Amino acid sequence: MQLRKENSCGHRILPAVKVGETEDITEEAAIITLTRAISFYSTLQAHDGHWPTESSGPLYFPPPLVIALYVSGEPNAILTPEHQKEIIRYVYNHQNEDGGWGLHIEGHSIVFSSILNYVTLRLLGEGPEDGEEKATARARKWILDRGGAVAISSRGKFFLSLLGVYEWEGCNPIPPEIWLLPKSFPIHPGRLMSYFRLTYMPMSYLYAKNFVGTISGLVKSLRQELYVMPYQEIDWNKARNTCAMEDLFHPFPWVQDMIWGFLYYLAKPILTRWPFSILREKALRKAMERVHYEDKSTSYACVAVVEKVIRLIACWVEDPNSEAYKRRLARIPDFFWVAEDGLKLQLLGSQTWDVALSIQAILSSDLAEEYGPTLKKAHDYLKASQLQDDPPGNFHEMYRHISKGGWTFATQDHRWQVLDCTAEALRVVLSFAQMPPELVGERIETELHYFVPAKKKRGVLILGTRAIISLVDGN
């Protein structure tokens, strides 16, 4: 509504064509309808050329931020009373009829999301009996009927431990020492998927620090509300591998349980004692070195919202007055999206991806000449969002690859090039290069680059522009 109001002057939308059930659809009717659709869509384009849109849905996005701000003692640093009210609205709006919450807004209730969203409501001031038809009480009953917080999955155990509503002894080990392994080691974290690796770094730091926020009266109350037995009587070792059936999407393989057992019973006691504790200190420095590298290389925006929040806590634990923490805190609003269902946290966005596919759709309509301003703004956005440099410093040591010439899923600050986003954006700018500049603007700068491939790779070829096309293993 906001964008349509701002852009309506430049786009005339034709009257709708009504077609009866027995009438044939004429070419004229189809063209008018297509024109109406593109005109309407053009009114939703932002001034910089992208199409703002919501990129959320997972219900575990807001809780980590609320927990992080609570343990740091700064719940009002970013979340004003109005922000908090809209988060509460969002959580209540997506509560299932059974009282729980799903992994995403259309998912069946699981313990992980239900506990984290219940905790979010309580930390934001809702009482244990508040909400329409006592929504929080219904949520608590659903949780307790499934074993309480001991049955939450591993990521949930981690967040509750930070808050002080769960004990680190009940978590499977996340040793930072894995960062000290040689790169040739089969399970080196540098081989992990980027999202998992970037999340594991600050998690391993916080686990090794055994950080716990202040045990406030509210935290003590949550310890009573979320368990079926007194908190001090819980067998935390048994709780390590306890997971509710609703959360167990795939059974744990015996090899995984064996590794967890080895790390818990043997490696953990050894690594926390001198002289092996020296290795731990070195590993903690290594983990935070990589955390700070990713901060600077993404202008403190980071790749994803959950990973960003965990890094926020790690930076605060390291130094609550550090510039890194303050810069990271300042970029949290980049992930906010307010809609009719409340305030939610989302990904950094899907701007490049949306622009590339939207323009391809418009170009395929054979009506492109009628939408020069729309095309030109989108063209400017793609030119401005292309990555012009590789990651800073010795990026290979940080398990990063060349990025110069690529496009990200979101904005240039994202800094993580994506192959399919690059390919789609390249397709668009090459199409624009064949069109009149007075219609779509000046073509993108044309260069030809070659990248010397790594061992066993056939190569990376950059065609026409600095965009990257990977040819890996012949595919």
C-alpha cells in the first residue's frame, strides 16, 4: 500500500477485463490483463530498483534476538515498546490451535518452536496466564504434556542454556578445538556448509565459555514453568539426547551418539584441564578471529538472522563495550519486517534474486518497451549490487572463495556470492546489453576474466561481465 501510493502517478492501470464462463479469451484481453499485471507490479518497485518483499516464515527467528537482548541486559536497546508489542502480536497470531508453535507459520507444533516462542512472550512481559483464552497457559500445557524443556532439540538446548533455563551439562559438546584441526582432516569445519559453519563458530565459543546470563526472578520462574519435575532434580546427562517425537525429524545414527559420548565423557574433561586448557584458549581466539572476519567482510550485516544473533551474543561476552558489538547491534533493524500479522525477523532479503527473475518475466512479455523506467531502475540496481571485490585479506584461510563479479541473494553487504543468483543476474544484464540505452540505461561494463581453478576443478569462467559461471566436475 505504501509503495503503490508513492508510485501510482507514473503507472496507469487499465480497467479489468471480465470474461464470462462461455466466452473465448481473446488476444486483446490477454494483453490488457498482462499489461495490468506488469503496471501493478511496477508500482511495487522501490526507488533503488528492487522489489521489497517479506522473506520470513520460520517461527524460530525472533526468539534468539529477544533472548540475546535479555541476557545482555539491553532489551530496549533495539526493541522499543512498539517493537515489542508487534513481536508479541506476531507470536500470538501464529500460535496453533493446540497451543504450540510450528517450525514455520504453517507447520505442526513442535517443542523447539513452542518453548522458544513461549519464552519470548514471557521475556517481553506476558504473564503465564496471558493472551486470548489464556494462550500462554495453553502453550505451557502443550509443552509439559510432551516432557517439558528437557525434550527440546539441540539448538533449543543451546539458547535456553544461554538464558539460564537449561544447564550446559545437558548439551552435547560443541568443542571449539575443531578449528585447530588440519584442513586435511575429514570433518574439518571448513568443509561444512557456510550457514552451518558460520553458526558453529560463535556457538563453540559460547559453549566453551559456559556463558549464562543473569539468573533473574523471571528466569527462575521459567525454570519452574517449563519442566515436569523440580529443576534441581533433572538428570542433565540423560537430557542431552532427549528429544520429543514431534522434533525428531530423523533418528540419531549410532555413530553420532558414539561421537557425542566420546566428546562428553573423555574429550571434555581433558580439554578443560591444564595443559590441554591452553589449546582451548587458542581455539577460542581462533573462533572469534573468524567471527570478526565475517563481521567486517559483511559490514556487520552477516548472512542470516539466527547466525547474526549468536554472533551478537559472542561479541558481547567477549567485550560488551567493543565496537564489533555496537556495530552488530546497529544492523539488527535490517532484518525487521512489519506486516499485518506483526513484526517478524526475516533473512537479509532476496533483492537480487527477485529483481533478476522479475525482469526476465517482464522481458518475456514482449511489452518491455512500455516499461522503460521500471527496467532502468532494475538495471541500475543490478549494476550497483554486483560484487566488485573478493573478500578481504587471505580469504582462502577463512574458507571463502573468489566473489569479485558475482551477485548475492540479497544486497552487496551480504558479500556471499551465489551461483544461481549470479547466473540469473548475468542473464538479465546481458539481455539489457542488447537493448537501447535510452530505454534501459547504459550497459554494464564489459570485461573478460579467467580464474585459475583449484585442484580437480575444471575451472571458473567469467563471461561478458565480471559475473561468475562455475564449471565444476564437468556439470
